[in-house]
Amino acid sequence: MSTAHHPLPKKNGHGGGYEKQDIGFRFAMLFVSALIVSVVVVLIFLVWFYRLVAPAPPQQATTARRLPPAPVLQANPAVDMEKFRQREEQKASSYGWVDQQAGIAKVPVQRAIEIAAERGLPQWQAPKATQEKKP
């Protein structure tokens, strides 16, 4: 068998089994132009159809600002945290009554540390150990 190229047999007066010329430039430009015009026409139709079918945007009945449904998120977490720390610092550094009837008061943390250093910590009774009875 030889490796030479053998064209296909001629049918209906045509030559071998491959095209002998490319498509014409005029045909290619007409095809591309028609494609672009088709895309533009479809886009115009879709815009018109969307405006026809889509509901109108809701009108704002009031100018008052409505809050979104819960959960409401913080607008400025850094400021909120700073305010929280200031409140906690105020609580930790002030005197006050917890239960005046029972004589329980709160003192600033630094003062409580000084009192504990002077008097020592209270001695707590250790719980009584229990032994389980083995059968």
C-alpha cells in the first residue's frame, strides 16, 4: 500500500473529497452583520417585554425610617464596645449596696484586693469526704 494521497472519486461532477476554496468574504460579513442585528433586536425586545411585565417599584407611603426585622445588627460595634467597657469600668470601680438588708456591699476591685491582702482569704471548710460502701 502506498502512502501517496488518493483523492476520493468524483461524484456529480465535483472534484476530490475536500473543499478547494473558502467561503466568500461577502457572505461572512453578511452573516456577522445579521448576527449583530439579531442580537440588538432581541435585546430591544427583552427590555420592552421586561418593562411591560415587571411590576412597578413600591411607592414609599411614609418618610419615617422603618427598622428591618430582627435581628437588628449594630451600626457601629467599636463605639458600642467602648460604651460597654466604660459602664463595666464604672461598675468595677464604685461602691454600692448589693443587699442593704443583709449588709452586703460592693467595693472597687482594687480596694477588695487590698482588703484580701491585709486580712487574708477566708478559710473555707473542706467538704466531708464520703466513702462508697462496696457490697
